[in-house]
Amino acid sequence: MGNIAMPLTVAIPMLFAVLILVTGKFWRGVGSYLGPLAAFIILYLSFVLLGVKDTTYIMGGWIPPIGIVMVLDGLSKLMLIIINGIAFFSIIYAISYMSKYTAQFKFYALFLLMVAGMNGVVLSGDLFNLFVFLEIASLASYALVGFGVESEELEAGFKYLILGSVASIVILFAIAVVYNITGTVNMADVANTIGNPMLNKAVIFALGLFIFGFSLKAGLVPFHAWLPDAHPSAPAPVSAMLSGVLIKALGIYALIRVTFSVMGAPTEILSIIMWLGVVSTLVGVLLALGQYDLKRLLAYHSISQMGYVALGIGLGTPEGIAAGLFHMFNHATFKSLLFLDAGSFEQSTGTRDLRQMGGLMKKLPITSIGTLAGSVSISGLPPFNGFWSKILIIAAALASKQYLAAAIATFVAFGTLASFVKVMRFSLIGPLPKIYQNLKESPFSMTFSLLALSIICLISGLFYIFLMDSLFYPATNAILKQSAYISMVLGIGG
Amino acid sequence: MLLYILNMLVFGLGLYCLIAKRHIIKKIIGMVIIEYSVNLFLILVGYRINGIAPILSPGENPIVFSQVAVDPLPQALVLTSIVIGLGTLALMAAYSIKLYEKYRTFDMSEINRLKG
Amino acid sequence: MKKEKIKELIEDPNLGMTLIVKTVARITIALILLYGFYIIIYGHLTPGGGFAGGVILAIAYTLMMLAFSRRIALVKLSDFWASIWDNIGMLAFIVIGFVGLGFGYFLFNFLSKGKPFSLISAGIIPLLNLSIGIKIGAALYAIFIGLSIYGRLVLEEEE
């Protein structure tokens, strides 16, 4: 009974979140024990699910399309690994980082609720449950962005809250339109009854609404206005989760699920996604070049790198999708690593401004190694993982004769390199300012996460062929084989 | 059809309120109006002219009942969406109080410390 | 001790609204609470259920707070205990789901379904309604009291 782990990946973080809230009233430090424990359990469960063959889980014994169904396929397995892996390292990091906040048990509870919501999004088999879990994850993240209750954090959080709610409502509207056409919200059932989506104007309308909503959640240009405010304002572990996982699980994953598994990937829609991606890569990197605030610079790079993912997905070829998914995995590792590094710098030096840093290599060696690994990965230097995914995306774009997109992607890769050369030049080398003479390296729980994520960046670059075969091509197959998805959920045709 | 048009009018009104007004509370009200117009749309989707409430009473024939009752699923979905909307609304209210404490204003155009 | 304090606070003319409002509220609060529990308990038979009933429960407490004063509401149910009840409701829901896991599926309806249209029927659904009702009632009350206490603090700071 391996598939019993599927509801548990959602239920266990929720259970622990409530337990932390109840016991936290009497013992404030409880979160730093129960939180990492829950994160470890769900990480273990997601590795268990990696070995289970594709299956469904029916909630409460009601068969689909009447009942609620959870679906496990290659894409969900990949997303579970990404979400729970990054969540585990972020929460370990948070043990030391969050200890300065007063209500830290609330942080752990919200964090676990957010993880539960994201796990629910990637496992859910019907559109409405996807919306509900998306809202759970979003609500927790709105509260987490403003967790520090400083004025800038509140401003960014409110902006994020308004724009995120608009996106959620638009998604609900699209679900209502889909329900009006098909009379069901089960994804496989919708896919079964909808036929060719481009023949029905209402379906095109719904698809447009879905693309608007999910692109806003993913932070693709021109819907990116909230991202560079919200991501830097949050505490570092939350920034790592938001930039590393949330925009992927709520944005890109849901977009893939709706366009490929439900609507059958019409080419016009795919090219829209691709050009959204291309514009995002370019605009993101151009805006990032002028930044001196480290976390804000990283947030702009998130927009740019999500553009790469959307570009790969939008190509629609197996190579392009696999490369896009590979880049999504890589972006999760190196962007959360960089945000955690930025948090470590901020905690030691008290500033995020690159111009006030310098020579930190001598004082903060492990953080600097993490920054180095993350920067090299994101700028795409071999043998780190960012290099392979970028070159695969560009190769896939060339193979499908999208020369302009490939040229822009190559140009953006150099822009990213330039931007991160600046980061390393300002923060790691150069003269050490006098006020930083007595800096100490961050505590163990922070450096552990940084080192572990750096090693993952290196290893996934060295063994990328193995990873492609075991993770990304199964996920690509799951995306492209719509009929297999329908028959697995509804049990028709074996 | 008229109902749908009126519904979209409400949606547009909410959107106007959200975009054009600078007062935080007015923005929140616009948000809520949009939310309820979408909820209303979901209800309209499941509505059947001269339909009865989808509650089975004792002794009623379920098959006949299912042909005259309105669709209950959108109503269940709307209830869930209302609960979510309530959570969002509470969070927005809390944010607006906190913002007022820090900035001493409800005017969104004066709340602009984030740049770049 | 607690009862005496409540009595003292009720009779204090400086707290809360006028005598008319207080007298009406004293009668209606009990009825509203009763109606809330009715909606929750009959949730599986008639329209309503955990959420609607929970909102009504919260309204009863909110009415008490508006008619008498915030202090008396806090003596009756403090924000601390409202938050605890809130979490207990959610915990009960999840625990029921986990018990169902023992019978094969998460949230499986493991109790006997009983006869249709009778009060004790539908297995675990009344229990789920009850836990949601407690959760929503306590949570809405806690939200209202939190916003009101905090908003007042901000205003006082300004003066």
C-alpha cells in the first residue's frame, strides 16, 4: 500500500501545523522541533512515492469522477521531490534564522500549511481542489511575506495579497466557465469531454483566464509586478520557498497541468506560453542588471529563470519539456541556495546592499562557498547544473526552429553571468570594510543547509544524464501522454 | 442572458473599484465585490429555471427529484469559495490595520517606500 | 469568582450600550447560540452545516461584545481560549480523517450510516460538521476580537 503516502503528504504537515499551534501557546519553542520533524517525514514520504508506480488515490472511497481523487504521475513525483526537498532545507535553516522572532511557532505552522497546500496542488486530480489547495498555499504565503511586520514588508505583502487574490479569483472564474461547458471539475473527465479545445470559443476564453491567473502566480512578465517586492521582503527561508518552490508549484505546474493534461496542448496556447517565457527572460535580466539590493536582484533573476522554464515547456517537444523541467529543478536548488546565502549575509552584516559588502570570503567562508556555487550554477558555467539545463533548452529551441527565442536565451545567459560576476565582485572579494572585522560564520543549522544545497547543485550537474532518465523523462512522458492520464484516473481502457 | 450581463457588470464595477480607488479599504471592498460576482456566476451556472432547492425530503422519488432540482455542486463550490474569501478578507483587514500603524495613512499612493 | 465579576461588569452602566440594548441582547444571545447549534447538528439533514452554524455561534459572541463590552466578552471567552478551541476543531477534523485511514481510505466514513432522515445518521458527517462549527465559531470570534483590540491600540497610540 505505497499510495497511502499520497494523502499523508498533505495531511501530515496540516496535522503538525495544528499541533504546533496548540502546544505553541504553552511552549513557544515547540516549532523548531516539530516543524523539521514534519518536513523530514514528508520528504521521506515523497521519496517513497518516487518508487511507487503511477496510481490514483480516492478520498473516502468515492470513485471518480464523483469523488475527490489524487493523482500521482511522473510530474507529480518530480514536484513532490522539489517541494519537500527545498522545504526540508529551508526549515532546517530557519531553526537558527528565525530564533530572533518572538512568535516563531506561528512561522512554523504557516510554513507547514504552505507546504501542505503545495503538496495538495501537485497531487490534486480535480480543478476545484487544485484551486482550494492553491488558496491554502497562497494565504499562508501572504501571511509569511509580512511576517516581520516592518513597513516595507507590510507594503510588499499587501501588494502581493491584492494581486494574488485577483489571480485566484480569475482562476475560479475559469473553473466556473469550464464547469459550465463540461458539467464536471475532474480534470480527466473534463479532458475526456472537451475534445479539441480550439473549436469552442468558451474553452478558449477559459484557457485565457487560466493562463492569466497562473502566469500571475508564476510571476511571468507582464504579470510580474508583485514578485520583486514580495520575495525580498520575506524572511530568508520564506524567500527561498517562495522563489524556489511556490511560483513553480502554483504557477508553472498548474499551467502545465491545465494546458497539457486537461486541454491537450493546443499549439497556439503553447506558443503564447513560450513567448511569455522569452519576454520574461529578457525583461527579468535587464531589470536585474541595475540592482544593488542583493535579494531584489535575486528576485528579478527568478522572473528571468522562470522565463527559461516557460520557454522550454512552450516548445512542446519532449526535449524542450524535459529541459524545462530540469531547469525548474535546478532553479529550485540554486535560487533557494542563493536566497539562504543572502539571508546569512544579511544576518551577519545587517545589510542587503551589495555596495556596503566586500571581502566577506575571509570572514564567512561557508556562506561564500554557497554563494559561489549558486552564482556559478545560475550563470550557467559547467559542470554545475544550470549549464546543462540552459544548453538543453537552447538546443531544443534550435531543434524546433525557434531561432529568435534561442538567440534571446543565449543573450540572457550572458546577462545573468554579468549580473552574478557583479554579485561576487561586490560581496566576496575586495577590501573588507572596517565594521566587519569581528564577523562570525552563521550557526550550524544554517551552514548545513547551505552546504547541502551547494552539493546538490554540483551533483545534479555531474550526474545530469542519470537524473534526466530517472526523473525528467518520466515527467515529460506524463505531460505528453494525455490519454494515459485520462485512462489512469477514470479507469477506462486499462 | 441578461443575468450574466448584469453579473459581468458587477465584476467590472469591482475591478474599477480595485484599480481606480487609492484608499485601501475601498480597494478591499472592490476585491470583495469581484469575489462575489464570481461566486454569483458559479451559482448561475448551476441554476435551472423554476428549479427547486437540492434537498431531498423523505418519500420523494430521487430520479424525479434529480430532474427538477438545481445543480447542488456549484453551491458546494461557492460555499468553499466563500470560506476562502472570508480568510482573505480577514487577512486584508489585518494588513490594512498594520499598514495604518506604520504609515499613518490609508492612501495607497503614499505607501510607496519600495522602489526599483 | 468569575460569575461575580461578570455580574459586576454587566451592571456597570459605563460599559457597553444602553439598558434597552442590553436587555434585548441578554435574551437573544441564548437563542442565537441555540440556533447555531441546531444548524450544526442538523447540518447533514437540512441546509446549513458546520460553516453556517459556526458563523452564527460567532455572531452570538460578537453581539455580546458589542452590546455589553469587550471586557465581558473576554471574561466569558478569552482570545487565548478562542484560539485553542479554533485549533481543537481543526485537529478533530484531521484526527477523524486519520481514523478513516485505518479503515482503508483517508476520511473514510467508518461509522454506520443509520437510517436516512434521522438525526443519528450519515456516519462521520455530523462529527465533521461539529468540528468545523467549533473551528469557525472560535476562529471568527478570535478574528473579530483580534482586529478590534489591535485597531483600538493603534487609534489610542495616535491620540
